[in-house]
Amino acid sequence: MGDKPEIDIREVGLRDGLQLESAIPLRDKVALLEALAATGVGRIEATSFVSPKAVPALADAAELAAELQHWPEIEFTALVAGSGGARRALAAGMHRLEYVISVTDGHSLANVGRRTEESVALISDIATMCRSEGGVLEVILATAWDCPFEGRTESHRVLDVATRAAAAGATRLCLADTIGTASPGRVVDLVTAVRNVVAGLDIGVHLHNTRGAGLACAWAAWQAGVRSFDASFGGLGGCPFAPGASGNIATEELTYMFEESGIATGISLGALLDAVDLLSQLLGKTLPSNLFRAYQSNSVQRCSNSGTVRSRSRGFPSA
């Protein structure tokens, strides 16, 4: 495992990564959990409690939740889209919830069938439910930078939802680049603006790599003071209700970027690449991760002591 983490990486592949895929058996998800646990990752988004008709790949949310007791060292979270999902998640023993709100009406209607204002109105009740079970509530602000239906998101909408979420009982916030169109400068600007209106509340980022700028945006967020990052092993993922959205930033690439920059993640990169390899085999498909492709082509290997990767020929990375 790595040194004491300086940043908090949440692995979201089991939820965001699998939600667009054909459903895989519960035993395979448990095998992936076991592989991810071996990496040392501290937080995992295990599943979402949403309509099985909308996201059939995650219809086994309650069954998967029952398996999480085997890894008490990991902080598991579950995504919900409304009060009903929150109740089901809490009943299944998931006490750390992520409630997603689209800050644009266009995406909100496509995603959950209601406008942003209606979703904001539910925060207080969901937060109260969480507290009654000894849990906590994170609010994820989807389409924080751009919306597939409305274009560029006006920052005042994000600031309004962030302020009201904090007042209604959210314990942390996460800004989501749902369709992967943010740029480093815009990330810094929005993170700074949100921090100014919710001082003291932890702010994370959830980035997609649709236009290839995901890692650059993550680095910009780090420089702006963000220490909580979502990522998906293998770079898998996307939103079923956001046309054109592609996968998340790859956990292994994010880990590599930070570790090679001297910033500890607490994650074993070698074990993480093994987990990505298992994911690729179970899905029977090539994954978007550039780092995994290099590893898979035998151009890189794990160092036995550090768990990092180096080239077999002339040094990795190379110009």
C-alpha cells in the first residue's frame, strides 16, 4: 500500500462504471470488490438505489449492500435520486448516501423526471432520514459546468443549489462534470466560487474524460484545494441520461498522476491494475484506460516493492 493518503479517491466504478453495461452476476461484483479492497482504496461507491427499470445493471443494490460487511475498513457509499431510494438504501444498511441533483432543469427532467427546484426541496427530508440512522448525506451537483440539453451552466445556479444544500443538512458537496466538457480554468473558477459560499464544507469533484481533459481538470482542482476525487477503474462509466457522455477519469491514471507527482493516494497501483484486468475479463471488452492498455501490452511491469509501474525497456513514462 502507499503512504498515508494526502488525497481521498473514491472508486465509483461499481456504480457509475457498471450502470451502462449489461448486468453482471452478483458474484462477479463481489469479486471486483475483493480486488478493489486489495488496492487500499478507502472509499467505494458500491451501487445506487434507483429504479431497476431505469438502471437494470444495478437492480441487485440491496443484495450487494449485504456483502459489504466483509470489508469494514472501507467506507461504502450509495447514490440515490430521491426519498424512496434513500429509504431503500438505509433499510439495506447503507448509511452514507449521495443524493444527486442536476442543477439544470433539462438534465434533471431527463434524469429523474422533475425540475431542479423539486429536487432541492427533498434535501432536508433525506438529510433527516440519514441522521436518524446515524448516517451522513453528500449532495452531488450534476451538470455543474455544462448540460447536454441547455449548454453552459450558469454559475449562479450552482452556487444557489450548493448554498441551499449546505443549509438543508448536506455534510459534503461534490461538483460533477457530467458530460466531460469542463476545462482546468473553469474548474478552478467554480471550485473557488462554491467554496466561498459554503465555507467549511468539504468539496469534491466527479470528472468525466469525454474531451480528454479529465486529468488536467483533476490537477487544476487539486491546485484549487480539492482533496476528494471520484474516479472509475478502467475509465469506465457515463450517464444514461446525458447524450454523448463518456467514461470517468480512470482511477489508475489519477493514482499514477498524483503518486508520480509526490502526492500520496494510499493506493497500490499494481493491485489496482490487477483489478482493472479482472474488470476487463468479466466484461469481455477493452477499457478506455491508457495506462491499462500500456500495462496490458506488456510495455510496463509492476515493481515488486513499490507497487508502481515502470517500463521493461527504457523507463516509464517516456517522452
